[in-house]
Amino acid sequence: MIYNLTHRLSQSEIHELCALTQGEHNDNLKEELYQLTLDADRRVATNALWVFTHFAAIDNKWLYAKHDQLIDRCLNEEDTTKLRLMLNLLLRQPYTKEDIRTDFINYCQMRLTDPKLPYAIRAQCIKLAYEQMKYWPELLNELHQTLEMISREPLSPGLRSAWKQVMKKL
């Protein structure tokens, strides 16, 4: 293993790992890093996910092939830090009409209304719900109604920002 992810990573270590794995010729290192996101050691898995969130757009494309696997992992993840990082990775991916998963749409809709969840996860779910539902007017209407419902509760600045961004698009 070329990575030591068992300690808190500094910003320079994250940039170093991103540089080490950049480019197509290092796809095998990206795969090795991705496998560490599945590590039983929470710190290792979280650090590996954290590094992926810092990837340049060109290297982030490598993760597109992991789209469904990331969604499957989100559907079952109980660790809020890992969930937040995986949702962040999914926000950086394109969504087409052909690759939409209704289970993930439902997941996002349920999570965006859950007041027990961290605001960041709810905000990410608002954005992800829109990205998936934008192809169908009837689903957008449903999202609009859901967002109107949550607007009546006190929203954190981050959650309010995500709410406003999506409402402008609706």
C-alpha cells in the first residue's frame, strides 16, 4: 500500500495524494485509493473519500464508473461523515435521463426532509434530488411541494442556500 491514511491528513498530504493519482496512467492508483474507501478502519476509509473530494475535474471523471456502487453504498451507509463525503462525490457526477435510479431519488427525498440528519446531508440530498428529477415535470412538481414543506421549519444557512438554489431552478 502506498498510502498511509491512518492519521489526520494535512492539506498538503491531500494535494500530494491527488498529484500522485492524477492522470489516466495512474488509474490503478485511483483504484487502490478507492478500495481504501471500503476499509474497515473508519479513519482510512474517511481519509480516502476525503482525498477523492479534492480531485481535479479531469480525474474526478474516473469515479463516474463507480456511480452505481457509490449510490448503493449511500443507501446503506450509517456513518454520517462517510455518507456526506460520498454524496459530495455523487454531486460531482452527471445525471442523464437514462441512468436515473428511483431508489436513490426516493432516498434523497426522504433524507432531505429528515430533521434528525445533519444539515449538510440534507442540503446535498436537495441538490441530488433536483439533478435526478429535472427530466420529469411531474417529479419536479413533487420536489417543489417537498421544498415548500421544509421551508416552514428553521433552516441552517447551508440548508437555506441549497433550498434557494434549487427553488430558483424550479
